[in-house]
Amino acid sequence: MADKDHKDAADDSAAPAAPARKSPVMMVAIVAAVMVLEAVAIFAVVSMTGGGAKQAAAHGIEHDGHDDSNEFVELPLVNDRFQNMQTGKTWIWNAEIVLRVKKKDETAVTAAVHAKSAEILEGISMIFSRAQLSQLKEPGRQTINRQITAFMNKLVGPGEDEQPRVDRVLFPKFVGFEAD
């Protein structure tokens, strides 16, 4: 039995030494230090290259406010139900229509919409009643959008720069259902 104990001790000493394991805490500390160094380097580069408003003021560039004339505003046009019978069945389209116009054209378009409200309602109703069901069901509503945009631009006329006043027609609500 003493020989066995001696043999086991000899086998243990003959076994190769296991490599020393690094602690996971040490590895996390190294990664954290590298990340902090990277953040400091990025901050230093951005600080050196971007002068911002101070540098613009030093060069004599002043900001006098932005030009509001090219910003867009939304004007509500119609919130109504429109009928379509092109398929032989009656479809009712519950639509809310909003115009997107440049801020500089807002007063002119608003005045035209109020002055010609009955004509606008009749024109849009005719566009809906003549449209094919597939056009009304288009995911992007391209056809109806294009037709109403052209109709409204014809009705309100071009702006001072001879550009169309209505930039886009928006449909916040556009739901169709079969009435039969």
C-alpha cells in the first residue's frame, strides 16, 4: 500500500504543469481600459476638427435665422365620404385629404380653398367616382394623389415663381368599404 501511495505521488509530479489561467476580471478590466482610451481619442479628434459656432463667428459668418419660405405647412382640404361604382358594386371611400404647400404660398392657397370650396368638393368627388377600384386600392395611392394634386394646382394657379403651389396631397385617413 505504501508502494501505491508512492506511485500516485510520482504520477502527480510527472504530469505536465497546467497553464496558468488568467482571471476573467483581468480580461474585463483590459477591455474596459481599451474602450475608455478609444472614447478619449474620438472626443479629442472631434474637438480638434469641429469648431462649431465659435469658428463660424470668428470667420464673420452670422446666422440671421432660417428662411421659412421653403418650409412646408399642411392645410386641411376635405374630410368626407366619396362614392365609386366602377365595378358595378357601390364602394364608399372615407377620406381625409390634406395639402402640403410651401409656407410662402399658405395664404394664397387657403384663400383659394375657401373661395372655391364647392368646386373643390365636386372635382374631388368626380375623381373618386371615375377612378378604377385598382387605383383606389393602390398601396401608395399614386394615381389618386397625382390626379388631386394636378386638379388643385390648376384651381389655385402657380406661385410667383411659376412653380406649382401644391407640393403634395396627403391622406391621413383613406378607408374604403363595400356598401352593398
